[in-house]
Amino acid sequence: MHNSPKQSGTATLTTPRLLLRPLTGDDFGDHAAMLADPEVADGLAEPVADPWRSLATFIGHREIRGYSHWALEERGTGAFVGRAGPWRPHGFPGLGVGWCLARAHWGKGYASEAARAALAYCFETLDAPEVVSLILPGNASSAAVAERIGHRHLRDTTYRGRRVHVYGQRRPG
């Protein structure tokens, strides 16, 4: 099923273990707690000084672009796992797929599971010819997730004053 980006902004996806649903204001507490963890924040390509503005940015991105990161919930428990999804704010070097998980959920394969679903959404629903992910040097865990979903290191660039690795891939076929 192919939806136009404006129609797909409230899309909900499921994976074997996760529900990917639109972020809402009700996610603020969990989102803020995730971003308050210094180990989580150190891995983000975009520094987060204000978790409220961060959440509002993702919700606003959905309004402007028609797509954005989803809240990730464990299907079995309903627990907030983090966020992941398509992303292309002004100045971003292409349509991106990003992920950020609460540390309690690291090492379970959730980032790869959510990123695969988001990547498929980008290719199948958004009809993207290429999808990228920006990863900070030294963030081996995110680089491994990028490689697990089929991304390869393409180049390095500067984004918002920070040196980043650009991983990505072209649409199959």
C-alpha cells in the first residue's frame, strides 16, 4: 500500500516485538527520561538541550513532512522503548532513518528491528531512492545497527557543527 506522505503521517507499524506509533505529547515523560541519560545523549548526532522542544520537533516534523519518528513500544508490555523512523529536517543531507532507545532496552535488537521497518517504509511508502543515517564517530553500536539494516559508510560530513559519518543505501532493485 502506498500512501502519500501527508496521508501516512499517522501510520502505525508493527514488527514481531514492537509497535511503532506516532509520538504524542503523552510520551514526554518517557522521552525526557530517555534523553536525560548521558549515555543515550552522547550517541545522538543532534544534541538535545530541551526534551520538550525535541519531542515537539518530531511531532512538528510529522505535520510539515507527513512522516517522522515513531514511539516504540514493546508489544507484550506496552513499555516505551524509544523512538525511530524517517527524518529529514531542513538542512539534513537526505531522507534519513534514525533511532534512539532508552538504555534499559539496549542489546535486545530493538533498534535494528525498528530501523528495518522504518527503512522499508521509506522505500515502499515514501518512494525514497536513497536513505541515510548520521552517526557520530565512536558510536559503534549505531554503526552496527546501520550495517545490520544494509547501510554502508558512504562519506563523512559536518552536520550542525559536528563531524558525522553518513551511512546509507539505495533502494533495492
